[in-house]
Amino acid sequence: MTEIPEHLRKRAAAAKQKAESKDDAPAEAAAPAAGAPAAGGGGDDKIPAHLLDRGVAAADQAPVAAAATAVATAGAPPEPTGPGGHTQRLLTVVKSGSIQDVKSTPTDKVHVWPHLLVIEFVAALFITGFTLIFSIFVNAPLLQLANVNETPNPSKAPWYFLGLQELLTMFHPMVAGVTIPGVGLVVLGAAPFVDKNPSNKPEDRKFAISLMTLFMMFWAVLVMIGSFFRGPGFNFVFPWTDGLFFEL
């Protein structure tokens, strides 16, 4: 068992004795106060008689004042208080946007890898597989050796250049080979800068889709005319009457 030091025992005894002396002091002071009115305000009293009278009157009026206060506050709404009975109020509310530093704004863009490259890789695999299967089931035999001394009539360019060859029959080579294709490519290149709508829906991209459709139709018509409606001498013919002068 731990032994209590001597100085702590003395301190505890002194504190206990002091507390007992305080408890006895009000009882001793009450006796002279009770006898003061009977003494008639003699010179031995410590408290004057008018002060004792004022204290007795205040004690008699205290219950009446408390009852009146209770009646006055009975019908009043309770004062709003916060958690724990606290009545502190905020002076203002600071908006979060004024103290936050926005580094960047959200955009609808995505990273090239893996979002775009995965789609392009799958598309490349699909085209490669389609070309392989097509080459197995469709024959593409080579023609006889070309004779340098004999030019076939008509001499047609590959199908993807027939549109340009068709323009050469209508315009000057400078216009057909440089001006018209150059203007078409410039207009197609400027289309994204004219139509800046980020939507992918066709109904929201009417300008771009209309421009590309007109270009494709124009070039497709020229290719079909050069393929099926041009015969010997690159003259205009009808394939259902003169035959077909076109080979892949």
C-alpha cells in the first residue's frame, strides 16, 4: 500500500479545518442579525437598522416579481438557440467560390490513348480482314502484257482518277488539274473552322454534312461518267447500246 507523504496529510487537514470554520461562520453571524431589530438599533449592532428593513422588504417583494416575470414570459415564443443552448449568430456566410482557386475548367475532350487509338486499331483489323476475305472469293486476274506500240482505245485512268480525267475533257488542264481540285480541298479544309459546333449529331452539323455530301456526289458523278459513259476516243456513249468500256 502506498504511503501518503506527511506534507500532503498536513495540507489536507488544514483544508478540512478551514472548511469547517466557514460552515460555522454563517450560523454565528445570523444570531446577531436576528437580535438586531429587538436591540432597537443600539450602538453594538454591526448592521444598521434601515439596511435590515430594506433587506426584509426586498425579500418580501422577490416572489411577487418572480411571479410577474413568469406570467409575462409564459405566452412569448422561446428564444431560438443553437446546439447546446448557445445563442451565437453568424455575421455572414462566405461563398466558397470566392476563396477557391479554380485551376482548370472541365471540358468534353478525352485522351487519344486509349480512347481513339483503340477504335482506329479495331477499324484497321476489320478492313484487313474484309480485304483478305474479298481477295479469296473475288478473282482479279492480270491482263496481258502491255504493248508499247499500241495504245488501247479508250485509255482510261484507274477509277479513282477518272473524275479528274473527266474534268480534263471539259476544261483547260490548269483549271481541271489545279484550280477546281484545289478549291475543293481548301473548302473542305476550312469547313471545321466555319462550323464550330462540337455536337456529333447530324441535325446539329447541317453545314458540314451538306458540304461533304455535295463534294462526294460531284466526284461520284464524274467517276461514273468516266467509267460507264466513255467509249473509244473517250467519246460519250450509252453502255446499254454501245457496250461497256471499263475494266477494273
